[in-house]
Amino acid sequence: MAIPLLAQLVNVLAAFLLLIAFAMLSQRRVLTLIKLLAWQGAALATSTAIVAWSTGQTHLYYSALITVLLKVILIPWVLHRLIDRLFVRWDIETLINIPTTMLIGIGLVIFAFALATPISQMATTLTRSTLGIALASVLLSFLMMIVRQKAVPQVIGFLAMENGLFFAATSATYGMPLVVELGVALDVLVGTFIFGIFFFHIRERFDSLDIRHMEKLKED
Amino acid sequence: MGVLPSPLAGSLLVAAAWLVVAVAGLIPAGNAAFARRFAFPLGAAAGVALAALGLQAVWLPAQTLTLPLGLPDLPFHVRMDPLAGFFLMLLGSVSAGISVYAAGYFREEPSGRLTLISMQYHVFLASMAFVLLADDAYLFMVAWETMALSSYFLVITDHQRPAIRSAGFLYLLIAHLGAIAILLCFGVLHGGRGDYTFDALRAAQLQPAWASVAFLLAFFGFGAKAGMIPLHAWLPEAHPAAPSPVSALMSGIMIKTAIYGMVRVTFDLIGGTSGNIRWEWGMAVLVVGAGTTLFGVLYALVQHDLKRLLAYHSVENIGIILLGLGMAMVFIGFGHPAAGALGLIAALYHTLNHAVFKGLLFLGAGSILHSTGMRNLNDMGGLIRGMPKTAFYFLIGALAISALPPLNGFVSEWLTFQAALQATVLQHGVVRSLLPLFAATLALAGALTAMCFVKVYGIAFLGRAREPAHRSPLPHAGDAGPMERYGMAWLAAGCFVLGLFPTSFLLMLNRVGVSLTGHGLSEDALLGSGWLWLVPTAMGQASYSPVIFFVVIVAVTLLAFLLVRRFYHGRLRFSDPWDCGYPEQTSRMQDTADAFGQPIRHVFGPIYRTDRRLPGPEDTEPRYSLKVEDRHWYWLYLPVARAAEIVSSKIALLQQGRISIYLLYSFITLIALLVFVR
Amino acid sequence: MEIALVLGVPLLGALLLALAGHRSWAPELNATMSFATFFATTLLTARVIAGGTMVWLDERFIVDPSNVLLVALAGLLREQFFVDPFNVFLVALTAFVGFTTALFSRPYMRTEQDHGRVNPARLRLYHSMYQLFTFTMLLCLLSNNVGVMWVAMEGATLSTVLLVSLYRTPASLEAAWKYFILCSVGLAQALFGTILLYFAAEKVLGPGGTALLWTHLHQVRGQLEPTVLSLAFVFLLVGYGTKVGLVPLHNWLPDAHAEGPTPISAVLSGLLLNVALYAVVRSKVLVDGALGRNFSGGLMMGFGLLSVVVAAFFLSRQRDIKRMFAYSSVEHMGIMTFAFGMGGAVAAFAGLLHMTVHSLTKSAIFFTVGHASQAAGTQNMDSIRGLIQTSPTLGWGLVLGSLAILGLPPFGVFTSEFMVLTTAMHEHSWATPFLLVALVVAFASIFGRVQPMVFGETTAQRLPRGPALVPVFAHLAIVLALGLYIPPYLVGWYRQAAALIG
Amino acid sequence: MSSAPGIAFQILQSVFVVLAAPLLVGWVNQCRAWLQNRSAPSILLPYYTLAKLFNKDAVFAHDASPIFRWTPYILFGCMWLAAGIVPVLATGLPFAPAADIIALVGVFALARMFSALAAMDIGTSFGGLGARREMLIGFLAEPAMLMTLFTAAFMSGSTQLTTIVDTLAHREFALYPSLAFAAVAFLMVLLAENARIPIDNPTTHLELTMVHEALILEYSARHLALIEWAVAIKLFAYMTIGIALFAPWGIADAGDWSALPYAFAALAGKLALAGAGLALIETLLAKLRLFLAPEFLSTAFLLAVLGMLTHFLVKG
């Protein structure tokens, strides 16, 4: 009965992921957001490793390793450095107030589950039920990007979305081919660096990382 | 038969020759000698050849050819049938005169402009030839839009002036709108089967409702090009803006291609011999035609810009052609193809006649512009003394457009009247009594045209210059150069030939009518009384002999002259004009063009949107200004433009600049689609 | 091997220019590398004309089994690239426009440097990224692996995002930020779609390498799970559709086009949008196989039509010349999406042809626009006047290009619009009024703006450097030729590709 | 058709009309004088006037162009031609088929155009004024005239005056409401076209009110004589058209010499009556303001159209 247990473990981690997604949605402090991101990465890496273990697909180990390096260590560290240097530790203002956001978030989760359930039924994988959770966390991150008014949380939302996607890739389908995983990881890495460069440029030009300064290009 | 193996191949050669001339002007870049000396005469020679080929083709069965160009599934199809032959003859013969004129007119253009004009001009000619030859929707549209484009560039030759630019823009916009309607019409005709050759379109069996839709689209689309109301707005703007030979081409020939299209689609593609034409369409055409006729001439009467005035007359004449077409459709719709053929022939003959005399008039206006730099009639006067030859040609054009016998304009209006008088054969009481009413509008328009040309001719050529010689270029105006005169002489001769020998042209048009509708006038009637007599139906019903008429009128006039000469002395003294007891009469007191139109503005007041400024009693420099605007601007064009602006300002709210909102769009789209998928 | 060459040359170019992109001869090197890429694609095209569809590395490629590294590499690359009628012309087109744009960028970027808008460091970034961008697009087109296609598409975003903000002005930063965020988020959706696709394919093809290979997916497309695929298609459409610029996902597009350097606007409009649409169409083929035509086609038609109409009405409000032509791109991508959505041999043919002619025309327009706005010193259309006086050829290029893009014959854009419209008329006649209204509004808006810029009086000076006019007229000549005559092998590709897309 | 007696008839009629036309003018003037209690001038006064004018020296303005010089001859020629078309004495004249009613209206229009052009030629303010007013009247009179003629054409199925007159003359007498409308319209057109009261006053010499006189203000001597003569022929032609349409009885066939005296007598009687009637109208009515002329003529136009519609309605 080892395999169901492992599957249960993956499910628990999936729930954890979703919980973190909600936490990020409600979190006002940037530093905490980065920590949550790192935790999410860790959960992701763990679940990847468990899937690798349970299915014996070795390339998923590489994937887990990359995740740990990239999402648990490198990116949070980079972000941390960035906000240190940019002095942007202030609290986050949101477009919609947080309780409303949470309500919408719950709605999204229900929607995602409803959408994913029929598909999960068809899947052959043991961890199929995680697909709904992955979709939910993608949508929640999306929501987070919409409601946040500052550049850094927006990027964190984006990275959380990538985490959700990775989770879908590894847990629900036992991982994509390695070429793709490598490519995606590379893109995420490069993307993060470019985001970093952008933070500096934006700050240099606008004296702030508040994206509400960037609403000049529009139709009038 | 002819010089060339087949009229179709020959016509393609001519069109290609035009294209070659167009390109050849560009090759020795910077050296405009070719364009100056040879391009236009060569173009004219090609025009004459095309006219001969077209004439020949009317008597031959239809020929077709497929070119190795075009779409993979739809190579260019070309076809030469009597209808195309007739219009090619029109194109070739009228353009020949205009090209000869252009050779003189453009002589003094700077080289760069000249090569450009020469290229656009010949591409324009070639594209018109292809419009007429096209036998599939694609080639037709390509040629049609190329025609619009090349003429657009010609219109904005003097692009430094903002008014000309906006005229060009309006022109191209409406042309494009029309082209889209035409395209849509082909789509409807196609009905989803086969390909887009005209043969396939002919063969398609349409539901009556769809046939009506197709007809209306064609009517709208081609009407936009022809300048029928309310889509005429571009015409009085664009035609005056272009250099005069181009105005002549546009007014004389290009808007006729729209008539060609209307006839091709209505009588050939939709109608064919299967009798799909409905009389209701004819009534629609008649109503629009009558409106166009009256509107055109009434607006022409209040213009003071000579070329603009002529452009409004083009609107009017398109209306007259539409009246003929409409009658033909009514008759055919009620099952009287012979009477229908008469209407069709009248319309086509007027098409040819209008091409000739309107070409001539625009050329005359061009010569005035060339030698005086004036277009405003209010400043002109007494030009007949400086440019007697131009004055003579212009007079012929003026008499022809005023539908006076024995010139050509009269013949086609006569035929249109005859068509209207066939109304007795109709069973439908209302329609039967309405047709003569349309004839009445035609009569009214004819008389108004005469009034308008009395105004034009009397004010521009007759009378005296308004300003003293040192302040006005008029007394120094020289006559048109030899090439310009040859061009005008060619078209003036056309007015006479078409006016005096209509029977042979009628035989030709009868072939066209038979090839389209399967019925025509009885050739016995046409031929039976000899070439002297124009007898459309039967000798007892109606007849007209322009030659006898002309000979007699010349004879009696000369007789009167000789008798007076013979029996009375020829003593003649010259003195100042009689001043009626007012010694202060100056030449500034002559009627101006605006003054001449004043009774019309008075009688037809509600039609115009007039802005008149009278000088006040205290004005030290009294000025009188008059602006008459087209009402269509205010109820149609501007509201449409405003509506588009409102819609776009609403849509602009989408793009607010806020990234969160953009993400939200993306999110909502995603969610909505996901909901939709479930 | 041609494929390796096609992909290798721009990658090499990116490396070289990353080192030497700031030198005075860098623009020439850039053009040379682009030409080399173009040359490699002509070799590839010739190969395809001679031998037809190819997959690389296929079974015939056998490596020495003793060399472990080579074996691993071959295993990694096996069947990863392919050329079929659908992508071959896009590859050639991409390389060609990439080359001509490099030619254009030579005088353009020099003038920008003269004006002090870029410094050598940024120029190095520019040149290097230009090559990298070409590489990512070619990779996206040639990749047989749907996942790698996604990676390449994201790579294309990443390589251009810093180019959009090259001038570091507030507006360009804002545009780049929006471009980056919106496209990345969009592509994230596409990745989810890809995962779902894999999720479905894995059941049929088994886990592992082949489940994302397009050639394999295409063979088994009838057996894929319809529910999953419909869901996947939604994600893919929203994802890649963001990149295509479909309304309402288009918001990044006008900003990015207007604020970046003009050569980048030209390749974004002319090439990147095509590549993104290519990805959408590839996805559509699979989904259609699983679901039947109506589902994906309906969605694409809806998006296409919405894009055409909304973009047309946006056009009239523009003041910035590049922004206006960016909206025009949205409109044309809408037309293509609509055409592919309708499906059927003629419409798909028209869509492919429209991709070709739109790329050529739009990039030609951006070339002239670039020079024109440099001459006027502004992108504001109200300040650009009388181009035909300062530079007649440039003026004619702009006016002819605009007329071509507005769908006036005899230019090729009309050809494809003719086919789209006529097909729409008898298959989806409800859509035609919208299309036609949009076409007329677009005509009035664009031409009403272009005319006073080209004609009339001006006070502007002539350009110090001769503008690059060869690219402009080469493009327009090809577009004109395609309006009158389409070469048989191109017809063959279009037909086969249309049958594939069907 | 073109038999020798026919041609003889044609020439006879043409010469007769030219010679007789001034007599009709003289008769109208005489009647009017009687009606107005004036002592009447000789009925031959128009002839004396013409002779006097022909003998005077002609005077031209310095700026006169060939148009000015040729217009009197063209006018005279046009009217003479018209006189040849209208079946005055006989139907079936050989020249008649060469020009039907539409061409007849065309001839009058041609004459009007040239007279207006000639008036503008010298470049005085009165010439332009006259031309403008003449064309204003013309553009309404011409369609009204055409519609009147069309009514008759519809009744007889032909636009040839000969056929129309034949048909109308040989049918049994009946009251035709359409013809009645047409007759009233025709009368109004006749008044307007011949510069009669209430539209114009042929005897006026007040420049501001005149129409026709303003047109010929610059003419003198033989040119004026020709114009006056042409005007007389025009009146004669209009009256005979009216007679031919509305009272065609008694007309001869071309070549039928025996019927000629009878036709001649009938014509003389009808013309005498018509002339007297015209004089009566001119005496009873007052001249209208210029801008009431369009109303007058549009009434004529409407009546003509009504006549035509009545024809269709009555015919069913």
C-alpha cells in the first residue's frame, strides 16, 4: 500500500500548495510573499520527488533538483536582494480589498474543481485529482496579479503561477519530457533576471515601483 | 476581317501597349522627353486601334480567353462580347481625343511630374480596358480598384492644395465603399457553388430575394462610382481637382464603366435570357435616376466653378442614363423585351454621347484654365475674342449637352422619350402612368441644362472681360495649342457624327441588346427606311432624320442670309453698345454666374443650403459672398462620420492604460471560455 | 543538416554580436548574419521543393554507438525538428524579412545613434538580441516538439522585451513592462494548455518523448480525449492569442510597437505575430482532429471578427503613426484568425497567403514609417507632412504600402481578402457585414491619416543618411506580384498546408 | 412619301407661312386695339415695319462676335424649319417625318439658346438679364409643351405630328378630358413662349420689366427685322400647332390639290378666331411679376401632366 500512501502525500502537498496560494492572495507584506514563494517551491519540489520515486521516472528527479535550486533558493534570494537594494519593503496596496479577493478566490477554486473533475476521471495517473488544485492555484495567482498594484508582488504572482503550472506538469502528468522542462526552467530563470533588470529601470525612471505610474499609454 | 486575328487578342494587346507606354515613361528616369513627345500620341493611337477592335467585336460572337495570371483556382478570364466591344469602342475613341489633347496640355509640366502623370494616365486607361474585358470577379475587382487607384493619384496631382487632397480622399473612400458592395454582389451571385468566373455566376440559379439583394448591391456599388445620389458627393470634388484631361477621362469614360458594370451585372449576370429582371428594380432605378438628374442639373446651375459645374452635369447625365436603364428593366420585367431593348439602347447611346460631349467640354474648360488660369466663371468674360477656336468647340459641346438637335445629345434623349412613350404597352396602371412622369423630369432637366450652358457660354466666352486689361489675364488669353485643338476637334466631330448618323450606331447597339436580352428592335424598321432615317419602332410611330434636319436648317439659314444679302444693302456700322440711358455702364455690371443662377435659387430654394452675405450699408469695401452647399453632406455624410466617431470613442474605453485591467480582460476571457467549454 | 544551419547561424550571430555588437561595423555584421540565415533557409527551401516534407533527426541518422555523448544528444534531438508545407514558407518568410529588416536597421540605428537615443552598449544588446530573436522564431517554427515551441515562443518574448525598452524612456519602459507581463501571463496559459495536451496525448502515445511531438500527435489526433483537448485549446488560444494580439488580449501590442525601435516593430508585426498564429493553428489542427471542426473554428472566428472590428475603430483615434499601424496589425491578425477559423481549403489558403503578404507589407510600411518619423523628429502624425517633397520614394513607399495593406488590388493583400470575404459570404454570411464595415472604417482611418503625411507641403529637412529603400520596394514588389501571380510551388505548399489545416 | 406633289406642297406651305406670319401679328394687334378702344393700325403694319428695318443701316457694338452676327439668321432658319414641320395646310408633308414633336420642341429650344447667347454677347447688364429671364421661362415652358404633345402622342400612338393630326382629325367627335387639360396647358405655354401677357409684354419698352425685348436690345436694322419676322413665324407656328392638335378638322392631305382651297379657308378662319382670342386674353389679363411666371408655368406643366394621367385613367 505504499503507492496510495505516496499519492496521499502528493495530495496533501497539493492542498498545501493551494493554501499557500491563498496565503499569498491575502498577504500584504512583500518579504512574507517571497517566503511563501519559496515554500511553494519547496512543496513543488517535494511532490515532484515523490512522484519520481513512486513512478520511477528518473528525469523527474532532475526536475525536482532544478526546482529546489531555482525556486527555493535562487529566485527567492534574488528577489530578496532586489527588494533590499530597492527599498521596497512597504506594505502592498490592492485593487480590491482582501476579503473580497478571498471570496472571489474561493469561487475560482470551486470553478477549477468543477472544470477539472471530469478530466481527472479519465486520467490514468494516481495523482490525477491534483489537476484541479493546479488549475486553481494558477487561477489564484492570476487573480493576485490582477489585484496587486506594485511591480514586485505582480512578479511574485507570476512566479507562483509558474509553480502552479509546474505542479500540473509533474504531479498530474508525471512530468513533461526533459527537454521541455529544461527549456521552461531556463525561460523562468531568464525571465526573473529580466524582471530584475526592469525593476531597476523602472525605479530609475519613475522613482517608484508602483505600476500605477505606468498608465500613460492609452487611448484618449 | 480586321488587321488583327481577333478583337479580343487585339484589345489585350492595346491594353498591354498602354501599360508598356506607362512603364516606358519611367525607364529613362529623369528624362521626360519620351513622355513629352511620344507617350500621349502613342496612347491615342492605341485608343483608335481599340475603338476599331471594339467596333469589330460587336458584330462577332463572344470570344473568351484565359490568361496565365491570377489566382491558382481562378486565372484571369477575359471575354469580348458585343457589350464589351461597344464600351471598348467608347473607351478607345474618346480616350484617343483626350490623349491627343493631353499631349498638348501637359507639354509644359516639369519632367518629374510629367512622367508620373503619363504613367498613371496610361495605367488608368489600361485598367479601364481590363474592367471591360474581365470575365471573372477577381480580374474585374483588380482592374476596378486599379482604375480607382490610378485615377486617385491623377486627381491629387496638385496635392499641395488641401482641398484637392480631401477631394482625393473622399473619392477613394467612396470608390472603395462601392467596390466592397460590388464584391459583395459577386458573392451573393455566386451562391456558394462553382468558381467566380462570370460564366459560373451566370449559371447560378438565384432565389428571387437573393437576386434582388444582388441587384441592389450592384446598383449601390456601381452607383457610387457613377455618381448617383446620394453617393455623388465625391464627383463634384474630384473631377474639378484633377488636371483637365483627367477630368475628361473620369467624367467621360470612367463613370461609364460603372454603367457598364450595372448593365453587365443586371442584364447579363442576373438577367441573362432567363428573365430574372424584376420591374420593381426598374422602378428603383427610375426613381434614383430621376432624382439624380434633377439634383445634378439644379446644383450645376448654381455653381460658379466651371469644372465643378461640369461635374454636376455628369451627375445629371448619369441620371438620364439611369432613366433609360430603369425603363428597360421595367419593360423587361413586365415581359416586353422589345420595348426594353429600346430603353437599353437609349441608355447606352446616351452613355456614348455623354462620353463624347462631356469629354469635349472638360477639354474646353481645360484650355480656358490653361490659358487664363481661371476656373471661376464670375471672373471670366469675352473669351471668344482671344480663343475663338476653343469657343467654337465648346459651343458644339454646349449645344450637344443641352440636347439640341441635330447634335448627339438630342438623339439619345429622343430615344429615351421614345422608350417612355412605349408605356402604353404596360398592363400595370400605376407604372404605366408613372413612366411619362420620368420623361417629364428628363424634359425639365434638358431645358435646365440649356439654361445652364447659356450661363456658362454666355459668361465665359461672350460679353466682355470684367476687369480692365492690366488687371486681368483675360484679354491676353491665347487660343489653345494645335494638339489641344486636334483633340477637341476629334470629339466635336464625334458630336456631329453621333448626332447625324445614329442609325448605324443603333444597329450596333441593337446587337448589344440582342446579345444581352435575346431581344432587340426590329432590324427591318431600323434598316427599312435607309440610313437617313432613325426609326426605332415603325415609321408611322416615330421617326427622325438628323441629316435632313441638319441640311434643311443649314439650307434655310443660308437661304435667309443670301436673300438678305442679295436684296438688301450690307451697310454696317460699329459703335459702343447702347447704354439704355445709363452712361455709367461698365463691364463689371454684366451678369455673373451667381446672378444667372439666382432665379433658380429662388424657385428651388429648399433644395439648396445657401449661405449668402450681403454687404451692409456702412461697409467701406462692400463684398458679396455666396456659398451653396450640398444638403447631402448634412443629412448623410456628416452623421455617418459622427456615428463612427462615437463608436470609436466608446471602443477606446477598452484601452485605458492600466495593466491590471488588461490582465482582467485576459482573465475574464479565459474564465468565460472555460465556462463556455463546459 | 540545413535545419541545423538555419538554427545555428542566428545563434552564432547572437553570440558574435553579443561580443562585438557595439563596433562600428556591427550593423553590417548583423545584416551579414541575417543574410546567411536567409541563405540557409533558401537551401532548406530548395531541399523541401526537391524532397518534400522532412523530419530531423530521423531514423536514417545513426550515430556511432560508442560515443555516449553523441548518442545522448541524438536521443535528445531525435525527431525534434521538421519541415512541412505549413512551416516552410513561414521559415523562408521569417528569414527574408529578418534579412531585409537588418538592412533597414543599418541606416536607421546609425541615425538613432547620431540623435543620441542609443549608446554603444545598448546597440550591442540590440544587435545580439536581434539575432537571438530570429533564432527563437525559427526554432518555434521548425520545432516538432509542442513544448519546445512554447519555450521558443517565451524566448522570443524575452529576447524582444529589452528591445522594446531600448530607449529607456518612461513610455518605452511602460510599454515593455506591459508587453512582458501580459505576454508572459498569456504564455503561462499556453503552457497549461500544452500540459493538458500532453496529459491527453500521454494516454495514447505513452509517457516520454513522443507524446509532445507534433508529427506523432497529428497521427493520433483522432484518438485524443475531446474534453481535455477542448480545455487545452481554450488555454492555448488565450495564451498564444495574447501573442497574436487578438482582442481583448491585444493591449500590449500597440504600446510595444509604438515605443520600441522601428526595426523591432517591423519584425514584431511582420513575424512574431505570424509565428504566434502558427502556434494557434497547429493547436487547432489537433483539436479539430479530436473534436470536429466547429468548436475551435467558432472560437477563432469569434476572436478574429472581434479583433477586426475593434481594431478598425481604434485606428481612427490614433495620433502616433506606429501605434496606428500596430492596430492595423491587430486587424489583419483578426482577418487571418477568422480565415483559419472558417477552415476549408479556400479560407485556409487565404489565411496562409494573408500571413505572407501582411508580413511583407507591414514590415515595408514600418520601414518607411521609421525613416519618416526620423526625418520629422516625431512619431506624431500631425507633425509629419509632405513626405513626397522631402523624399519622394519614401513617400510613395508609404502611400503604396498603406494602400496595399488596406486591401486595394492589384496588391496581394486584396487577393487573400477577396478569398476570405467570398468564402465568408456563402459560409458565414452573418459575419460579412462586420468585416465590411471594419474594412471601410479602416480604410477611412488609415488613408485619411496617411494622405496628408505623404502629400502636401512640408517644412521638414531631408534625411542626412540615405534611407534604406531597397527593402521597402522589394517587399512591395513581391506583394504586387503575389496579387497577380502566385508561383506554383508556393501554391502547392499553401494547398497542402490548407489541406492539413482544413 | 417624297413625291413631286408632296414636295410642291411642302414648299408652298413653307413659303406661305413665312409670308403670312406678319399678317397674323398684324391681326392680333388690330384686334387688341379694337378691344382697347384704340384706333387700330393697318393690318399690314408689320410688313411696313419689316421693310423699314431692312432699309436701315445696321449698327453693331464693337465687341460683337460671330454668334451675335449669325443668331438672327439661325433664329429665322429655325422658325422657318418649324413652319415646315407643322401641318398647317396639309398632313403627310414629305419633310414632316424628319422631325417629330420632340424635334420640334428641340428646334424651339435651339432658337431660344441662340437668342439668349446673342443677348449675352455684347456684355451689357440688360442682355444678361434678358437671357436669364428667357431661359427661366423656357425651362418650365419646354417640358410643359412636351407633356402636352405627349398627351396627344399617347392618344394617337405616335410622336409624328402628321400621324397625330390624322388620327385626331379622323376620329369621331367626342369630348376628351385629357385633351381639354392639354389645351389649357398649351395655351399657357403659347402665351409664355411668345412673350405675351401675362408673362411678358410685347409692347413694353421699360427695360426692367422686359424679357424678350431685353434679348434683342442690341439688334438693329436687318438683323432686328429678321428676328421680328422669326418671332412672327413662331407665333404662327404655335397657333397652327394648337389648331392641329385641338381643332384639326378640314386639313388637307399632301398632294390633294382639290382639298387645298377648303383647307386654306378653314385655316384662315381658325387663325382669325385664335388671333382674336389671343388679343382678348392680353386685354383681360395683367402682366405677372417675374417670379410668378414659374408658378404660372408650373401650373401649365401640372395641367399637361394631369392631362396625360387622365388619358391613362380614362382609358383604364
